[in-house]
Amino acid sequence: MNIGIIGFGLIGGSLAKAIKKVHAQNSYIIGYDKNSAYTEAAYTEGVIDSIAVNPDSSFANCAVIFICTPVSHTPSIVSSLLPHVANDCILTDVGSTKYTLIKNIEQIIKLSNKRVYYVGGHPMAGSEKSGYTASTPYLFENAYYMLTPAGDTPEFILFILQKMVERIGAIPLILSASYHDFATANISHLPHIIASSLVHLVKENDGEKRHLHALAAGGFKDITRIASSNPDIWTSICLSNKEQIQKVFKKYITILNNFYEILENEQEDLLYCFFDTARIYRNTFKEGASSDVTKGYALHIDVKDEPGAIASIATLLSSHHLNIKNIGIVNDREFEAGVIKIIFENKSAMLRATEVLSKHKYNIYY
């Protein structure tokens, strides 16, 4: 199968590596990125089979094309591709917003009189790191991969994409574009805005001696980690999902105002209720590792999804007398690197585990 990938950052590079790992003998991947160093590196590594100079006729024979660019660039790329791609070609993207994008692209396709199919895609995998050098063939394993088909998308087209998603190890979820955007505004977009706003708060409140900057290296650094993500991508996301973000933002402001009023009135019972309700609900979240454990002494590890992978790690650590507090698969990795999450009792155990696992060629992230 001829597969096109446009955009070779973290997601596009990881897609190419994952597809080539699974379909090395029967896939031909054409790659394009405005940063030619990315595609040249991918070609040298054997991750792609040819390099396109532009998103045009080079992709004419592709059955499926993944557009892995910021959302704001996707419509123009589709317009560039349409005169060249064959009928029945499947176009898909990996962007974090869907409703407005799909409506715009449906109109572009309609005006072209071309019989192609567009299905929105959004893998819940990634990290604050960006670029091809951060990509890995294991990025999508056991991660949720949302697909948002248009109302008239044929079942067989959706089936093809579902199978491709499953074969790279991800878990496909079918959602409407509007619900996808509402969901991501809640669990991804607003949290990113909040993390960035907290960084701004510390920056503006800090003094000449920068004591806040020094103190922020602890827990504050962890809860604001996603503020280190690519600003181009997040500018595009906020503008393309403006209405849903505003809707969720208003609700969040109401919650903050209510908390301010409770604090102002020193209502101890309501303060307790605020934190306790959040704690109880937070502990119902299902993660690879138990929700009631903090991230303090956690490692994330890239491993191939195969029988015995977790057992091998557990046995290795046990042989070095390292006690594991919790271990499991991480499904939602939009801002987390690593397939497996392991939590230790203390920092020394975590550091010793890092040493042991590194010697056995495991890729480790904090």
C-alpha cells in the first residue's frame, strides 16, 4: 500500500516508524515536511521510501494520506493534494480539533468534484517534546486514537482506518466531531491554557532574586510541564476550537469565582468539600497506573507491545531488589512519553531502576 505522510514532527515521524515496523514488506511511504532535514533523516533511517518536494503529484498514487501539521495548515494542504490524488483516496489528519476543520474540508472536496474521503483523526499520544528526533515507533501502542468520520463516510472507509490504527497498536474510538472538540476542550485544551497561565503568574510575581523561579523546580514544574509544548500547535488549536474552549472556560471561571467566595467567607466545610469532591472523582480515573498515586517517583518506558513485556521489566527490577509500587499501561499519552508507567516508593529506587533499565537498552522518560 502506498501511504503518504505530510509533516514529520513527533506524530508524523512516529506514524511512519510505526507503520514501517508493522508493514515493512508491503508499505511504501512517501514523506514531506517543509523542514527537509526531517524527511532526509527518515529516508536515511529507512523509515520512508521517498521524499516529496511539495504536497502535490508526489502523492498521486497514495491510498491513504496522513496530514500531520498544525490544524490551520490542513485545509491548504488538502487543496494542494486534491488535483493530484486518485479517486477513493483516504485523507486524514492528527489534529486536536475537528468540527470546523471537517466542515471546511468537506466544502473544499465538494467544490473539487473529486471522490475522496476525509476522516478526522486524533491520537491521544505525544509529549512536550517536538520534532522528528523525538519520534518513536511505540508512541501509539495502547494509546487512544480518536476517529471522527463525516456523516456520509462509508463504513468500509472507516474500517480501513480502524484497522490501520489497530495495527500500529493504538485503540480506535469513533466520535462525532462536535463531541470530540467539546471533550478535548475539557481534558486537553483548557488544561494547557491553565498550565501556561500559571507559568505567567509565577513569572509576573517573581522578584529580582527569582526565588519563585527556584522554588518552581519542584511540584510546580510537574503540573505545568505541558506549557513547554510547541506554541505554533497550541495557537492553531485555540483558534480552531475557540467556541468550545470559551464554553468550558466560562464554566471554569464560575468554579474559580465560587472558590474565591468560599475562601473570602472562610467557609471551612465548603473548602473541605471542594477538595474532597475533587479527590474522590480524581481517584475514579482509570490510568495504566492507579490514580491515587502521585507521579513523584514514576518512570515511563518505551516497550514493544508483546506478551511478557511487563513481566520482563518486573523480573529485571525484582532481580535487583527494587520494589515496584505500581505498574501499568498508559492509554492517554497526549503529553506523556512512554508506554509503561512504573511507580516506586522513593527517589533512590527510581534512580537505581533508571540505571538498571538503561543498561538493558530501555528508553526511559521522567
